[in-house]
Amino acid sequence: MVKLFQGSTLTSDPLGFSKAYDCPTTANNTSVNENLGQIRYVFTDKTGTLTKNNMIFRYFVCNGMLYGDQEDAGEVRNTPQEMRGSVRMYDGRLRSMKNN
């Protein structure tokens, strides 16, 4: 029953309308809510010995659309100043969504 309600909510949400494709969000089955926003890999370690407790946003792909700077993915930042600098959003589309 909950999944049915969630699917109905997704379908009726006006923010789910795609202007690019001129179509609304459609829930074709009741498992759609578990499939939205899935992350394939998250690499972590509990103690921070490998990561120094720093997570750096590089880029992500959503529905075939790249957000962020893919060229940035190969760079290694070692100093705290370099790590803090990597938090900036390089992609204008993300920046505009963040400010809205």
C-alpha cells in the first residue's frame, strides 16, 4: 500500500515534469521508488586511515548527463587548501540548482 501511495505521489509531483522531453514522471510499477537515486559504489573506511576523512566531489552522471568536471577526476589533492578548493561546484547547472 505504501509503495502504491509513493508511486502516486511521484506521478503527481509537478517538479517531476521534464520540459526537455515534454513529459511528466510516470510510475510504471511499484518498485520504482527503490530504483530512484541508486548509487553503485561508495568507497569508505571506518577509521579514516585511507581517506583521511576527506570526501571530494568530483562528478556524477544522472540519466546520461554529466554534472561536475570529469577532467578533475584524475587529479590528486594533498594539501588541506587543495582539498577545500575541490568543494566548489564547477558545473554551472549544479550551481544554478544550488542557488534556487
